[in-house]
Amino acid sequence: MRPTRRGYAVAAVVAAAVAVGAAFGARSLDAVVLPGIVALVAAAVQVWRAPAPGVERALPPADEPGTTGTVELRLDAPRTYPATVRDRLPAGVAVAGSGADGESASGESNESSEAVVDAAIGGAVSYEIARLRRGRHEIGPLTVVVTDVLGLFERTIALDVRKDLLVFPRVRRLSGSAEANLRALTQSRRATRRDEFDDLREYVRGDALRDVHWKSSAKRGELMIREFTAETDPDRVTVVAGVAGAERPRGEAENEDETDSGADPLADAMAEAAATVCLALIREGASVRLSTPAGEVDAGVDDTRAVLDHLAVVGRGPVPALDGEPDVAVVVDDERTVVRFDGRGHRFESMIGEADGGLPNGRSAVGADVAADGDADRPDASSGAGRVAPASGNRRGGGSSG
């Protein structure tokens, strides 16, 4: 616990009054010294007795870089008192409108920052953040600076409350011709692999008529359905993605500093292209098996989140080797990103159509789809948002000071 500037000023006034009283009589003490001493003592007791709050942090749903969201903090305590909350933000996230958005997104600034919120402990406050780049970003810890009602003393309480915010790779909108090429790929694959079924069984209500084996049905006098193994699923498209010339695979960033400060342009380009292609294939009704340096993941129409979660944290690594030829390969090098399918290579940038400007609420179309699946997780806010101000630097919070 320590005096604020105002506390030092009041203490100086009291000390000066004591000196004047000693020179001109005790009567002058009654007018200035006693009220000053009472104020200082009362303020010190109020700050000293303030209990440490319990904190519950709710983060916005995962979304793409360039979008915004709301962080909500519930601050529980036996009684209400004024305080300033300082919440640490990693380099991949910034206070919305702080001016750091474009700077960090371009990789020019790798410093963490803080969201500074004036709060009343015992309620809830919120502040807006901007997602700057993909990855898993740790929000926190936070510090609570307790003050008295007169602002004479303050005490800093460090709370090691942390929570991860996931930021997806950017998903681009493909041109009409690129979508048509991928549609032709899925249709060609279905036509080729529908002859590679694993077994036959009787028709069950709800089975797709395209899976009826008409020759066997005619022989048996009842509809027979072709069953496919995972390897011969006619709707599944295999996609591989990696960085040409990468020496070793890297999954997530291997330490906190790498996560918070080290953007990898090649890994980001790989994740962006792979996410764009995979979601385009899924929109065409295909299921996807994606292999990257971080491993393998399956996704389909009812589970696009699996691909986005995987690509949010994948790091640089070579293109994975499969037993057979993949249907689609995304390969990134220092100069370009190439998407290969149907025996041809396509520059990823040439496949991009009109830019998607996002939604009015600061979300992307992909993020809105994820939120519609129930990804949001936040308590009800019972008080106003408070004042929010960015504070740059690498401050990470320390122990409580008393």
C-alpha cells in the first residue's frame, strides 16, 4: 500500500500546517491538520481492509484476424470499492481502437499491452479487443489497483487469472472459377470412388439413392446399398499442407514468447490457404481429411470447427507424406502459395475473388457460424462497460504489494 500523488499532496499540506501551528499557535492545527489526518487514516484503513476480488473472465468466441470482440470481467467481493483493473494482452491481441491494430497485424510491433478499466469491485465490466493474428493467445494475468473514495492511497493486487483466446486463420472468398474447379474435383472423385465400395447391405429408410447398387438390387429383388470404408468414402477429399524446404515439423508455438511475439508469415500463409480450400470443399458437400505438420484432422459439413481449431495453432513444417496421392496439396515457399489439384498448380492469390468485408458487429462470416453453434461463453454483465484505455509495454503483473 502506498499514497497516491493526491495522498502525498494532502500529507504535505498537513506537515506544512503543523509547522505553521508550531510557529503561530495550536489553533491553526484545528482547521487543517485534524481533518487531513482523519482523511489519511480513514483512506489507509479503507484500502488496507479491501479484500482481493474473485475474478471470472469470459472471452469472445474464436474468429479471424481483423475482427473485434468483447472481454467481460466479473469481479466478486464481499463489499464494493473503486479500483482500476489492468488486464494483460499478448502481442496477437490489442484493445480495439487503440491504434495498435494495424501495427501489430503487420508484424511491426511484438510487444504485449494492457487493457485499463475503471471498475467498481463487486460488479462486472467489459472492454473491446481486436484480434490481430491467428494463434492461441493467453489473456492475463491481471492486476487490481485498489483506491479509497478520496484517492489518497492505493494497493496493487496481482491475480494470476489467465484464459486462452483462439484466433482462426483468415478464410478468403474464392472466385467463381476456383469454386467451380473444386466442385468438379469433388464430383470427379465421387464418380471414381463409388465403384470402390466395401460391402453391400439392405436399404434402410434415409439412405441416399446414389448409393444403391442397381445390379445387385435387380438380382435380389430388393434395394441393396453400397457401404464404404473411411479410406474409400467417395465424399472424402484428402488435403495436405506444408512449407517447402522446412527442416522439421512444428505444431503449436513451443513456448509462450513464441506464441505471443513471433508471427510466422509462411505458417500463416499455409494455414490461410488450407482453411480457405477446406471450407470451400465442405461447402460443396465433401468431407475433408487434412494433414499438416501438426497432425491429421477430419471435418465435414457438421464439424468445420475441427479444421479451424487445428489450423489456428499449426506451425511451420514440411508437406506430410501420405501412402497415396492427396487430392489437394497446399505448398508455401518464400515467394508464393500454390494449391495443386487435378494435376495442376494454382497460385492461391489467383483463386481469390471479391473480398469479404465481414459483418457489421465486427465478426467474420466464419466466426458468426461458429458462434451460432454455441461457442459463446460469458456471464451476464450487471454494470456498465467502464472506461477502457490501452497501456503498451511488456508488463505482466507481479506479486501483491502492500
